[in-house]
Amino acid sequence: MDLIIKPTEACNFKCTFCSSTDIDPNEVGLLDLEYIYKFLKRYPDTNTIIVNGGDPLMVKPEYYQELIDHLNEHDYPASISFTSNLWPFLMRPEKWLPIFKNDRFGCATSFQYGGGRLKGDYSEFTEKDFWMVSDAMLKHTGERPDFIAVIVEENAHLAIKNVELAKEMGVECKLNYAMASGVQGSTYQLSKIYETYLEIYDRGLAEYEYNTKQMMKRLKGFSTSCPQNRQCDSGIRAFNPGGDYYSCGSFADDMDYPIDFEEEMNGEMQTPLANDPHIQTMKMSCYTCPMFEICNGCKKTVRDMKREETTEAHCKQMKTLAPRILATNGMSPDMVTPYVDESIN
């Protein structure tokens, strides 16, 4: 089990694709640590506590120190993984170093060329800014952080440039397609990001991009993680700042498919995503297609693309990409099944 926590929705950045951008800072709450403690008592073997936001560094370091002390006191194995823009760390590294140097702690950051990553004054978060953040982490912690890049229509032509930057830095980036949450109006078409992953593979850059490596092993049956893991209900949970509880961080952004926290803490694990037949597959013909696991790996994406009526466009393109994806997995391109237009049914 992994746990995603959003301690706060407050953020010092104003990224155009992010659900935290338009939140009134006066209305921002703070996740009560007692929720996490109850969760850990129910699931003591939790592997990772993934800290998202907002930005995690908008919360005082004492909050995380208390969490670390609780993990140590109860001898829980969980590590703590941050994803932060790290701008507050750049400004005041001494404030955060006791947390960042803790053995339980790991950190990733975020950057992309184009696509609306903006600082608090609405100026662009530039490559120069990103290098300053990365250099500060290297100087003070001894490691450069990996980074996440969010791909939208406006910056898709620059996607490969992020991977080239990761290679230059000697780190790994993760190209995530934007989902329809918060102020992001629509999901970036899944087949388009797979076209990008194939280009990364063909250019010999796969070792520097996380999801390309996932693509290269998903069809072989190896264990993969979000967003290519259909076992959301059984492997992960998410808390929003108010303590509402979900089995998917992305659905939590939409406040869809909530789980009754107290009921699960005192009873059996709940599976709201597995129990909804409408989000199991984009199309009925997917069940016979060798791309099933890749196209339907994320139930949030399935739900969004069906709502946006983009599944047929996605399917048509994936049929052209499928032989190459199969080849990266060491499988025969001849396994591809014909395209079936289900919009006419």
C-alpha cells in the first residue's frame, strides 16, 4: 500500500494547468496528521507516503518532523516522497535541510518547457530557474532531484527537450499527460503521449524517461505503477486536506469516488473503482486488443476520455502505434487487432 497525502492546496506557483492555482489562500486547510496515524495503524506495512500539493513546502517543516517521529516511534517502514517546485528550499535551504537529510526522505521536483509553469509573480519558471533549484539540491543534499513534466497541447512539441535536459542533468524525468482536473479543461490524448514515448525510445533516451520504461515492460506482465496500473483500489489511497479519502489522487482532485474513511479503518478494504463497470475500459473491443493494459491502465483517463468523446480518435492512432509498442516489449507486431468504430453502435 502507498498513501498520497495533500497536506495543503496552497502553492507559491501559479501554473496554468494546476488545480491549486485558483484557490483562495484564505480558504486553504491543513491535513490533520491524525488521519495519517489512523491509516498507518490500519495499514502498518505502507511502503511510501507520497506528499503532493499545492506545494508541500507551504507547510512548516515541523509538520513533517512530527510525521517522521511517529514513523520512528512505531517502527513503520514507510518512506516519505515529496514532489515540490523547491523554490522555498532555494530561498532558505537551512529551514528544510533537517527534513531533506532524513533517511526516510526522498524528493522529486517539476519543470517543463512551455505549458504554463509560472512562479508566484506569474513570470515563467525558466530553465535557468530550474538549474538554480537543481544546483541548490546538489550542493546541500548531494543529489540532483528527478523531475516531472506535465504535457499539454501547448507544449507537446517540446516534450523531448525535457528528456534531453534530464540526460544533461544525469537524472530521470517523468512525462505525465495532463488530466482533466482542476483548471485543466481536458485530458491530453493518451495516444499522443505514447507517440512521444516511442520517439524517446527510438532516440535511445528511454533510460532518462520513466513512463517510456513502463511502456517497455507493461505488456510483458511486469509490475508497473501509476498511470499504468489498474489495481488502484488495492494499492493506493489518497487524502485531501480536509481529510476526505479516495483510492486515487487524480479522482481526489475531482472529489469523485470517495471512500468512507472510518468504515474502511474498521472493516474491509473498499473498491469503488473496481466496482464501477463504466471505467473498466474505453471500448468493448479493447478486451481483445493487445494494447488493453496500456490504453486502460488508468481509470481516471478512461473516465475522462469517454466523457470527452475522444476514445475513437485515441484508438485509431493507437492502432498505428501498436506494432512499434509491441516490438519494444519483444512481442510480435502481428498481434494487433483491427480498429472497430464503436461510435456508430
